Amino acid sequence: MTVDADGPRPDGRMAAECRPTFLRTSAVTSGATGSAYGEFARTRVVVSVFGPRPRDRGAGGSNDPHGMDLDCHVHLPFEAEEEPTSTTSAGPDRAEKEVLLAAKLRQSLLPSIDQDKLAKTCVEVQCTILESDGSDVGPAVMCASFALATSGIPLYGLVTYCTVGLHDGRVLLDPTGGELEACDAEVSVAYLGSRGQVSFLDASGDWSGRSMTECVDTCVEGCRKMQVLVRGALLNSRKE
Amino acid sequence: MVMLVSDRDPVCPGDRIGRDGTDCLSGSGTHVWQGSVVASVVGELRCERPAAGRLPVASVRVGSRSEGPAADVVSAIAIGDEVLCRVRRLNPRYATCDVLCRGTKPLLKNFSGLIRVQDVRATEIDKVSIISSFRPGDLVRAEVISLGEAQSLLLSTAKDSLGVLEARSEQGEAMVAVSDEEMACPVTKTREGRKCAKVQ
């Protein structure tokens, strides 16, 4: 275990603790097959799942005519932006970030869906991020997996997501937005707990000081903890 | 035989239920992974023994209450399903239809289906004429024989129980089936050719 316990972080957590979570179903009742609202400390996400419906004709030129399509859309919160400086490009704008997040969401979720049972159909996942603090992909992935489970779509298991940040040689599990900006490096993992498989891995930054393998293992441990939480929320939601 | 989850217990996707073939068999709402039966949906586990001495079939029942009708596990159209469709267009070689229902459950959005001339009936398939088997607007019960190429499903009405259920004559009156090959209008007494479904 490589997480250092050198005292509490700004929000009072120890280095190896994940943020508190809250998950609820039936957030969107009109027309959606399933939906979920999730709060991961201060990141708030609403996901609605539509389908399965027949695939659109010739959409995307997919090579497998009998396969299943997973259509992901992400909507980021609208922020009043300052005037972008004209000399340097302001980085990816909101639309590009949304497309990038949707691609990550799709890659993390697709291996968890039983595609053989959903031939020639399209499942649509609409994710709206209401408030963002720290990694957006993680809460989106977990809330979407939760929504897919509540909508009755056949799954191989739940997907959980965890991020580890490296700051001054300290390994921090589930960093907040502020901690993430100060980190030198980060790695995130989407994990399918029931099969022990990683569906998505995202690493960036300077990894010369630490072993990435150990940090990925830490991520997987974090994912396992989240799996227990999400599963508990799923069973609780059935009672409502 | 030992099952990891008892009957009527709640299960989540990914929960192992038992060993496939030794403890139980995979039913609706479950799948098999590495020799174990695993739940695919959130719900209550139901174990039913089809006959004494045989392995129980583990299925997951999706529904908010433990009694009463269960919400069906979400699934797509598969080969062998009986569907209800309405004929839209005719062509000398096939009839195009809108698939409306799967079994008796209406679909959220219509699929498109194709009944080829060789799939209309089981006998003398080279002498079939599409125009004397279907007309646009007919309600047909058909079976899915293939998921088809890009757009449409391939359907067949080759069994006795499959074929036209309801049709209107050229005058617009609802017709009654008089044989496997014909329907008659009760008002004008004219007969029109259709591939009729034998209603038990």
C-alpha cells in the first residue's frame, strides 16, 4: 500500500479516503428508461438513460450491423467565461470538453453492458454535470452505471471510477478540484468489479518520481470501495 | 448443491449466484461468466425447478413489489420472436412492414421488417404472389428469422399460425378470413387473396 498518511488534507480527509457519495434513482421521470442523481462531495451529476431503441439508419457507419450502439452525451455547467486572450488559444472550449468526456464515458461503460442481448439497438446516455469539483469523468461514469442498472438494461456488473493524484511525492486518493490542479501527475481507472477488469485508464503528468503500477493498484482499491457504496445505494433504491 | 444467494434475496448486476450446471441454470436476467451464473439486472432472485430432480433455473425478477406482474427485463428483438407488424409497401419480391409489437408488448419505436416472397408460406414457395398475400395496411403476425442487414429485420409467415390477422377490403370494410388463402368482405361479398393466420 503506497498511500502516505501524513496528516489530513484540506477537507479533513486522510490521503486514502474517498469523498462521501449520495446516489438516488428516478431523478428524471419523463420518458427516460432509468435515471440517477449522484453527489460525490461537491460534484453533482444527473444521468438519464433512454432505450434500447432501434438503431438509426447508417449512423456513424458502424462496421457491425448487428451490434449495439451506446450513444453518450455530456453537458457541462454553463459558466460565465472571461474574454479569451487573442494571442494564445484558450485551450479546449466547452463543446470539445463535452465530446472528450462523452468518449471517456462511453469507453468506460461499454464493456459493462451485455451487448449480445441488445442486438441492433441503441442505448442513449445523457449526462448533465450540475456542479463540478475535481474529476468529472468519475462521478459521470459511476452515476451512469447506476442509472443503467436501475433501468433494467442487462449488465455484466457495475463500473466504478477512481482517480489518484500525485502531489509532492504524496499519493492522494480521489482528489478535489483544488488538489488536482496542484498535482504533478494523476492516473484514473474505471473498474468492472464483478469481473476484475479495467475498462478505462487515463494517466497524465510527470511520473518519474513514483511507480505508476502501484498507483493504479491504489486506484483499483479505491474502485472496490466505491463498488460497495454504489451497490448499497442500488439495493436501497429498490425499496423505494 | 449450494447457491451463494437465497431465493427472494435482492441481487445487483455482477453478483454471483451459483455455479452453472452444478448449482443452477441461467434464466432471464442472468448471464454466465467463467462457469458461474451471474445476475445482469437489479431485482429479486427467483429459483424455479421445472421438474423434480432437475437443476433450478435462476432468474432475476425486476419489479418493485414481490407479488404482482414483473416488469420485463429490457431486451431487444431476437431470432424466433413473434412480432406484430403492419404492411407498408409491396414489391414483387418482398413486402416492407413496420414492426409494432414484440409478442403482445408494444415497442418504444418501430423497427422495420421485410417479408420475402419465399418466406410467405411453407409450401409451393415459387408460386407465391405478394399481391395476393398481403396488401398495404394489413396487420400481420410474423416470426423473426434473421436480424437482417443494416435496416430491416427479416420476417417469415411460413407457419399456419402466422399471417394476416386483420385486413380491410378495397372498399374499406373489415374482412373475415374464409380459408388459408382468402379473406371475404361481409358487406360486398367479394373475396381477396391473403395469406391468413389460422386463429386457434
